[in-house]
Amino acid sequence: MSKFFYKGRIEKKPKYESFGYNTKRATKLGTETNPLTLIVNSEERKQALLQQIEENNLFANITVDANVAENTAEFDGIFNKPKTTVFEKHQTVMIHAHVAVVRNTKSVVVSNIL
């Protein structure tokens, strides 16, 4: 209940399970609890991936199997994040327009000078 004497709806305290520490949170990919699972075809490719993984302080389980297609989707997802597309603005030629307004009449005279 609220400590204020308000003649309205009685507010109950929420239960402890409804807020606070999240026990079922998703762990970040590439950590000790959720390492990357990669399949490569050769030992050279494994060493190249291990070098990049160690430089970025990540964890991975890499298996070498020449009979299975290479699967590095989790690795590519971390390092090849999509970037915002930025378009270059085209420069437009400014046309200088001199406008003379005649007060008595409501006509506008426009002359273009390049």
C-alpha cells in the first residue's frame, strides 16, 4: 500500500519475481559462456581465424573437416556488421535571381543572371 492517504485505488507492492535480476538472459556471442562455433576446411584457415579471434579477445570452438562445407556465419556476423548507407549530395548550380517587387502593383519581376 501507499503511504499517502489517498481515497482511490489501493496499490500493492509488486512481487519480487516480476523485476530485478534476469536469470534467463541471452549471453553475447563470442564469450566464454557462448563461444563461436566454426567449421573450416583446412588448418591454414583455422590459424587465420584464430589470429583474428585472439586479436579481438573472443572465444571460439573451431573444427577442421574437409568433407563438410565451411561454416563461418557467426564469425562473419560479428565482423561484418551492416553499416548505414550514406549517399553523396550532388552539388547543384545556384541560379542567382534578382527579384524586384513593385509596391503599387502586385507584379513580380524576376531576372536570372548566370
